[in-house]
Amino acid sequence: MQRLLEVTFLESYRGTGARTASISPERVGVIKPVVYNGLMRALVKTAAQPGLIATDRPDPKPGPTDAIIRVTATSLCGTDAHIYNWDPWAHSRIHPPRIIGHEMCGEVVEVGSDVTLAKVGDYVAAESHITCGQCFQCRTGQAHVCKNYRILGVDRDGSFAEYVSLPEAVLWKTSPSLPPELACLQEPLGNAVDAALVEDLTGQTILITGCGPTGLFAAAVARTAGAAVIIASDVSAYRLNLAKQVGADHLINAKTETTDQIAAAIRDITGGEGVDASLEMSGNPTALHQAFSAVKNGGRVTLFGIPTGPINCDLANEIIFKGIRVYGITGRRLFKTWYRLTGLFQAGLNIKPVITHTFLLTDFARGFELINSGQCGKVVLIP
């Protein structure tokens, strides 16, 4: 039996061809009727080559413990860009055909026979890491590093579509007061929450190297969580301006300043002490060494950025003799980070400046062009 859905968007335009959407607290509302149990529009990696194809695919059907979500907003991630560009990682990891995308929010429109955690009409986001629940890590409270996890949009069809099928266990019920362009960012924002708050940073001086979307999110989180001083560095003046908008106090352009000049600036800002914590969000080797150099003895360094290859590190002088604590961050703590994120929104967390572009799903190529150029923050697609 077909289910007739109505979804109403309040639209505004940011420049030619860009659309933003917001959600009414009363309902997940509607431009036109949408028929579920027919064909849906989706972005598919159809072959082992660059690009994506916008095409019609059958609407997904729920398994016994799955829910079908009508996607109201989905955002572009660096992982999606790797797949779009078809780099060596994507070639080794993706098996076409695959609907990609993993950052999303939407409305539950159908549930499987054994679903108990969600119901039709729920407004949800989703954890993209689908864990096994059986390995040592899952059974000891470390599901975020599950040995057998599968990723939405990588190992199973993802959110760049009108509908997506998800296990009920990964759904996160979201307040209808949070508009879709923000609600769909909870998954990537969770990375920044874990990176910034793996230790308390209240009253501390923080260095963030790399102001891509997750670095910008980390700056906003640190500001909300009570960091005293936030120093942000990047090679892009565009992204440094975004960092200022989300709360960075000092901006360092790593493209125009030398390593020595950057070190001197940080010493001056911190009265010669160094920062309490460095959040390395870029994966750039020079930035990584700056993160270790800038932190004071006994401080901590959080590593989130992914290098393109091995990096040489002076363990003795950069880490051991300074007594530094080093954390590697991958994904979100399930579901501790999600609860913490809800509290941060209630405390006034503002990430709106990071959302620089919003397009219709069919204009996806423009979004990937912006990501590849570096002249954007977060790009949101509306199916």
C-alpha cells in the first residue's frame, strides 16, 4: 500500500540557484505530495570513475529492525568528496553501484515489524557508524571503535536520496525546533564535540590547526564549553573569517606566516607558556608539528585530521619529554557524544556561520566544486 506524504519547506534563496530550508516545529511539512513505495531520486556512484549520477531508484523497503526515513536535508562530507573524485582510497573501498552520503536528517515514514525505538512521524538524525554489537569494543562500551563497523553511504546505501533505510539502533530523535540544515549536521558536529571535549577545556587556551568544517565546529564547541582563548590557524583567509564568526579570538594565516612567526605569535598570546590543548584538524604534517610545538608541558593534543601518508614525528622532544597526552579521534562516542551535543545546543551552540551553501540535491556538482576549491564551509543538499 502506498503511503502519501506531504512535506512543506519554508524556502529562501541565498544567491542564484541556492535554496535553504527550515522546518516547522509543528510538522515536517511540504511543497508537494510525495509518494512512498514508488521510485525515488538518488545520487549514485554507478561506476569506478569520478562523478555521480542522479537517477531514479526503487524506494527502499525496511527489514524487521529498520526504519525508512524521508530525507529532509543531507550534507556533503570530505568522505563524499573522496568518492566523488574517485581517489585511491575510494577505489579501494567503494563497490559500485552505491548511493553515497551519510550526514542527514528526516522523517520516519515506515518501520519494520520488530522496530520499537521509532515510530512513523519521528524527526530523526542518524549515527553513520553501524556497529556489530558483538566485538570486544562493542561489549565494553567502546562501540565508536567497533572492529566490524559498517558506514552509511560506504558499505550500504546512504542519504543522498529522497529515502534511506536505516537500522533503528542508529536513529537519533531530534527536536523539531532544530531546522533540517542544522539537524543534518549532528553527525559531523559530533566529531568536533569528541575532539574538543575529550578533556575539559573550561578556562583553557586552545589552538585549532585546520579550519575545515570540523575544525570550525570545534571552535564553536570550545567557545560554548567555556574555553578562555581560541587560536585558529589555516591557509585559507576565507575559512579563517568563518573561524572568527564562530568564536575564534586570534587568527593565524599559515600560508602567509612562517613557522617561526606562528610560534612567536602563539608564545606572545600565551605569555610564553604555550596552549593548554592543541586540536589538529587538518592532517597537514606542518600543522601537526605546530600543534605539538605549541602545547605547553603537560598539555594535550587531539588528532582528528587524516594525513595523506606516514608522518615522521620526534617522539622524544615533541611528546615524551613534554609529558603530553595524545588522543586519536574517530567518529563519535555512542551515544554519549550525541547526548552531550543536545546539551550544547541548549546552551547556545551556534554553528550557523559554518553553513555557507545550500543547494537542491540535483545541484550536487556545484557543491563538490566548492569543496574541491576550498571556498566553502559546510554544503547542505535538499532532496
